[in-house]
Amino acid sequence: MREYLSNGVWSKNPCGKIKGMQYALGNLMPKVEGIAAAWKFIEEKSIEQPAKSNRIIEQLASSRLKPETLRLFTAWGPRFKKNEARIASGDAELKTLDEIRDVFLRFGEEGFSVSFLLVPADAHAIEINGLPKSFVMDYFRYVEDAALKVLSGTADIEIRPWSSIRTEYGESYCRLKEKISDDLQSWVKKEEYEKAVKAASFFSRQNAEQSARNYCIERLIEGKIIADAFDPIKLSLVRKEKDTLNQQLPRLYIIKNRAPWMQE
């Protein structure tokens, strides 16, 4: 609401010559303060600088001013260094979920209603990494159980494996796969691709190049489909450099216990 300075008095209905103008936020002030506090929290907690900061601020603003839910997304990888699928007390996964819960609680304190999409990377694990399907699916069931228990009451939680999302958006998936496969070098930096090849060699030295290529393509498609379908902010659990494969998404790097599935 605009207020005008006239005869030494600020009023929305001025009388006489106007000498100044200002916006009176009124009931909006607590919401604006909440947006500012949320962004300050992100800045103070960030391990690495957020990606696409302007879009993050826009989504914080629209979430409080419209209002609508603050949409967050996290991808969760398969367990690599443990043969046991069950998540036990003291495991890294629980530490990460505790951090995520604390983030949701902090946003809640500033008046945000959070919706959270957790996407287990089941297709990547089975098709690209060659991990046993039964182990992968068992592990992700334990992840789902733990996430629902730890995060209960802090957000509206949806858990959907990538294979399910990929099937639902099959037409877009096929179109993007063809487009990216034909010109992968323009989508992935050379050094990032080389790192993917090196990582893939731990699973299959003979097929490392093809495995890395498939991985990059799948991650790029994942980022594009999730950005278009859900328009979330990614609450990332990996290093920022690796996250360029989800380049369409605004991304936060505020979780310290990253990639718990890679820990022993």
C-alpha cells in the first residue's frame, strides 16, 4: 500500500501538495521479515554458494506472500560400501535425515510450509551401477521408513523412486534422451565427464566409458524433468561440482553430512 507525505503527514489519502511517497507493508511485514530470515539462514549455513540464488529468493518470496508451499527436492543414491541394507542406529543416513529435519524446522519457524520430494536413485543403481536389484530395493525401503519417521510433522513428504517418475514422464524422457545423447559434450564439462568415467571404473573397467555416459545422460534428464514437473529447490547431498548434471535446478548446499550412502 502506498502512503504519501502531505502537510507533514503520511497518509494513503493525501490532502494538498505531495512531497514524498513510501510503501507501507502493514500485515506483510512479518512475511517479509520471514523471507529475509530464511535467506540469512541459508547464507550462514551454506557449505558452498547456492546455485541460481535469484530463483531461490523468488521461491522463498512466493512461498510466503502468495502463500504456497516451499518445494524442496533431494536425490538419494544407493548404498555402495555396506553389504547390509538395513539402516541401523548411528548410521550416516540418520545423521543426514536429522540435518534435513532441522532445516525444515527452521523454515517452519519463519512461517514456511514445506513440501519435500525425496527421489531414490533406483534406476541408476540397478541399470548403471549394476547393483543387485533386491539389495537396492531393500535399502531404499529402509531409507523411506527412516525418512518418514525422522521427518514426520516437519514437511509434506513424498517419496518417489526415479524409475517411477521416469515412467510417468516417459514421453519427455525419450525425447530428452535422444536430444542429449546426440550432443552430450555440449551438456557436460570435459572434466566432469572424466570424473564420471573414473568413478565408473570402480564398477566395470571394461565398460567404464559407456557407464559414465549413461550416468551423465540419466542425471541430466532427471534434473530437467524434475525442474519442469515439480519446480523445486534442490536440497543437495552431493558436492556442487557433481551437481552440474542437475543444472536446471536452483540448489542449496547446507547439509554437512553429504552422500551418506557412500560412507562406511
